[in-house]
Amino acid sequence: MSRYRVGQPFIYAAISLFSLLCVLPMLLVVMISFSSEASIRQHGYRFIPGTFSLAAYRLLFNDSDMLIRSYGISIFVTVAGTLLAVAITAMAAFTLSNPAVKYRYGLAMFFFFTMIFNGGIVPWYMICRELGLNDNMLALLVPNLLFNAFNLFLVRNFMNALPAALIESAKIDGANDMTIAFRIIFPLCKPVLATVALFYGLAYWNDWWNAIMLVDNEKLYPVQYLLFKLQSDIRMLTEMQGASGSGGIMPAESVKMATAVVTIGPVVLMYPFLQRYFVKGLIVGSVKG
């Protein structure tokens, strides 16, 4: 016990140093976002801005109504998509882990096949168009909704690790599969469901691919695609200025960092609520079953 107390300050110091190393890159991103483009080109990336500037944020919030609308779309798609995806994944995993399902191993192989092979972009695009996933909210929701096989097997393996006596006892008491799933199994699977919820939430929040492929209406742009499009426009203008030798400097680098600051907020806010479940759900779900 005394040895532990002697080594405790060193443990705290090591953890504090590691935490500082994790925070420093984020702090650097924030500082660069408030630096002028000229000072970035002259001095490179610095923790203390050579010249303080809000040009990057003024450019991002130039059309604040559109940015707020895009933020709202991304939040709605992330929340709705995550809830639906977790529900579908949980129900599918319960089916694959239920001994009463006769062909569950064949179904598992069917889902596993999708982790190795896919049809490619063209068939994916044609199917989405045939299903009417074009210029609507469903185009941002459905393609990521059905279905991530890795998350499915993570949840299934977690369920396989639960005692089989729970299901047997419930069936003896007259419970059906719906009651067993929603009243017994799913509450016990909070760690792994929180883990896959984080995965789905990050995927929905960071998604811009569905927007660039399936959405033409600017009013439906999610925030990631809107900022991606803005960065592309700034890069093109910067190249045109360099080729023509015209004056003025577009804040290309500072806009990149400001974009990261603007978009990272919901992710930082979401993780602390799921942190206590994350490690347990990931480890148990990956090694059991």
C-alpha cells in the first residue's frame, strides 16, 4: 500500500502529461483559426498568433442563415439517424444471438459478406435514385442507416456473452421475444449500444458524401458539405490569385482550422455522456462470442 502511495504522484504526473499532449493539438487548431493568413505564411503554425484576425470566422459566418440551417439539418440527421440505426442494429443483433432463430448463422454469414464485398458506387447510386433518395432528408438518412455489419457483430457478440438463463427464465414466465428484447436484453446492453451510438453519431455528423452524391438543393446541405464546398471555393480562388498575381490573400489555412472548430463542438459534447460505456462496450463486444 505504501509503495502505491509513493508511486501515485508519478502516475498522476504521467496522466496529466498525456492529457496535456492530447489538448495541445486542439489548442493549436483554435489559435491558428484566429491568425491572419499572412502571419501563417510567414511564421507557420504557432500557439500565439502573429497577427490576430477574425477573417476566417467572418468568411464562415458571412451567410449565417445558411450555416445555421445546415447546422440544424446535421443535428436532425445525426440524432434521428443514430436512434434509428441503433434500434435496427440492436434488433438484428438480438435475432442473430437468439438460439430460437433457425438460420441465424446463415444470416450472420450474409451480413459478414457485406463487410468484405460491396457493389461499388454506380450500383449504390442507381439504387438510391430508384428508391427516391434524391433531394430530400431521406437521402441523408437512409444510405447510412442500412447498415453497418461491424456494429451488428459487436452488439451480437455482447448479447452472446449474456447468460442464457435470462432468456430461459423469461420464457418460462410467459414473456415473448419482444418483451425479452426490450425489457431484459437491451437494458443490459447499454454499454455496447452506447458504443455503436457513438460510431453512428460520428458517421452521420461527419458525412458529406451522401450530400454531394444525392442532394442538389442548397437548403438541404448538411454543415460538413457546406463547409467542404466553402473550402473548395477558397482553394480555387487562392489558386486563381496565385496564377494571376492579383493582390489580396484568401484565409485558406485559417479557414481550415476554423472549420474544424465549428464542426467539432457536437462531437466533444456527445462523447462525455457515452464515455463510461464506451470502453466496456467495445472490449466486451469484440472479444466475446
